[in-house]
Amino acid sequence: PEARRALIVLLLALVGWTLTALDDTFVAVAAALAMTLLVTGRPEALFAPLGTQLIWLLLASFLLAAAFRSTGAADRLIALAAARLRSVRALAYALAAITFATAFIVPSTSGRAAMLVPAYAAIAPHCGSRGMRTAFALLFPTAILLSAVASPLGAGAHLLAIGMTQQLTGQAVGYLEWVAFGLPFAALSALLSTEAILRLFLTPEQRGARLELPPAEAGGTPLRKQPVLWIAGAVVVGWLAEPLHRVDPTIVALLGALAAFCPGLGAPSFRDALRQADLGLLLFLAATICLADGLAASGLHEWLVATMFRPLQRGGLPIPAVLALVTVLGLLAHLVIHSRTARVTILLPPVLILAQSAGINPIVAMLATVAATGFCQTLMISAKPVALFGRLDEQGYGAGDLARLSAVLLPLHFLLILLFATIGWPAIGSLLGTG
């Protein structure tokens, strides 16, 4: 009975996320409340997730991101790149690299999109054709979404995936381990996607053309003298050096967040930074943790695997075929589930149990699921960065441009994820000692 009620709650949440205009966080909180009342029966199951390490880590990262945005570092770097790299191809790769780097500092794809809007606004008026405007307009959301997997803070769904994997399989993934797994994939993904955009929407002459952009404004505090940037860099180094100092990453993030708002460092007020934090995402994650606890407690995962996945396993499907199935489901999920975190919430638990029963390393299965669900460029409503940049400029891109891009990137990422899942990630795992 508990599993049956958990399934009903999950299906109703799925309907709310995909077929209604209700806010995703509203649906998640309602589903968590229903799971508490009908399945677990323990109020602490609803309240406890708000105090978890994941929530505190994300809150500290939002505060650091607010301090980082106040420095204007991203705009300054883009202006410097534009002044030195006048070739369209070179500028596109420089913009992709800068966007890639923000995944380690700003813990939200929507936040990164908002931060990079001024960069596109500065470039768009100097594009000589609609094709060039379309290429740059598509470049920003594509680089934002596909580079996110490089860092566990690149999207809230990553922290949720780490928590689910540890809860359901007992295998933990640290900050440095995630970067070792995710950074090579994200770098190759962003590189290939940038090249695909350039070739799809620009002629060879346009790719080699020079953009005449206005020079960067003089004055202001040099980047090297911005204390907030040094603090943010120290936090990232602290995360990477966790195996040496053994200080919890959340404690490192909180120390950095408090240091960034010390008087005289130029950051906004602490109260203003708290207002900028995406509290809706924090509530959404806490609610989905409660949902995951309820699903695990009810035994629904085992039932789903027994009725849906194990027949496939008995059919003699090899491990690459199972990974291909997981990848396809993850890549297509954005067509019906328009929230990255919701996609991970729904797909990851049964995938992890299937992986264990099929002899697949759960970390590899988790990475394949997260990388696949991070692809969401087919529809305007599938991701907030896509919708944001799509509305900025009438000469930017439309539904047809997205479909054209997705027709190339979707099969490309299917092959890329399958390559890493069968060869790349197991090899990295062996080097790290994670199996």
C-alpha cells in the first residue's frame, strides 16, 4: 500500500510539472507534504531536508555568486576578449570558455544566464547579419547548459543527484571527484557544440570575419585588486583540496561567503545578497529530497525495477545497451519535463537500482543520467536560459532554429555520453579508486 500511494504522489507531481501552469516549487512542496502524510507518516521527513548539507552549500554558493556579480568580472573579461579576438570564431570560443568558467562560481544556470545577458547585448548590435546574431544568441544558453556538468555546483540538480546516489547506493562523490568526471565531458561537449553552432548558422566567410566592437571602458578597479575574486578563487581551491585538509566543502563555502561580505570589500550588503538567493530552488530541492526519502521508504523503486527494468535485463541486454537506454530517456525527458531537477528526481532513483542489478557502477549511471538530462535546447520552454536569450532579440532565434540545432546536438550528445559512460568515466573511476 505504501508503494502504491508513493506511486500516485509521484504521478500527480509529474502531471503538475508537465501538464499544468503551476509553479514547479509549488508542485514539489505539495507532493512532499502528500508523501509525508500518506507514506512516511513522519513530519521530520518534511522538515529535516531544509537543514541538510546540500541546502546550506547551495545557500553559501548563492551568496558567493552575488558578491562575484557585484565585481562585474564577467563583463570585464568579455570586453577584454572582444578587444583582442576580432575573429567571429575566436570570439565565440572565448565566450564559451568564459561561460564555462562561471559554472564553478554561480550555482544556477538561470543566474549565469542573467549575468551574461549584458555580454550578448553588447555584441548583438555589431553582428552584420541575422545568422550571426542567431549564432551568438544560441551560443550563450548552449554553453551555459552544457558546461554545467563540469562542476557539482553548476546546477542544483547535481547536488540532488549526489545526495540520491549516496542515499540509495552508499557511494559518495566529492567535489574533486565530480570535477574529474565532469570537466572533461563538459569541455568536449561545449567545444563540439560551439563548433556545431558556427557551422550550422554561419558561412566560412562569416566565421573568419572580424567584429568591430567598441573598446573596453577604461577605469575601475583592476580585476587583480578585487578581493572578492580572490576569495571566490580561494573557495574553489579549498573545494579541490578537500582530500588534503579534510574540511567539509559546505564549511569552506560558508567561510568564503562570510569573508566576501566583510565591510570594505565592495560586495553588496548581506541582506541584499540574501534577497538575490533563489529561495524557490532551495525549497524545491528540500521538497524533492523529501520525495526521494518517501520513494525509498515505500519500496517503490524495487517494484519499478522488478516490473519494468528486470525484464529487459533478463532479455540479455549488454551493459552498453542498458546505458544507451538510460541516455536516450535522459536526453528526451526535457520534451515533457521542463525542469532539470524534476527530471533527475524522476529518472535517477530507478536508474541507480537498475545499474546495481545490471552490474553497472552507480556513479557512471548517475553521471550519464545527469549529463543527458542537462541537454534541453529543443524547445523554448525546456530551460530558462533558452527562453531568456530567445526573448532578448527578435532577430535572435526561434523554434525552427532550436529544432535545427537540436537535430545535430542531440545525436552528438548521445554518442558523447555513451563514449564516456562505457570508456571515459570507468577509466577515470579506476584512477580515482571509485571502481
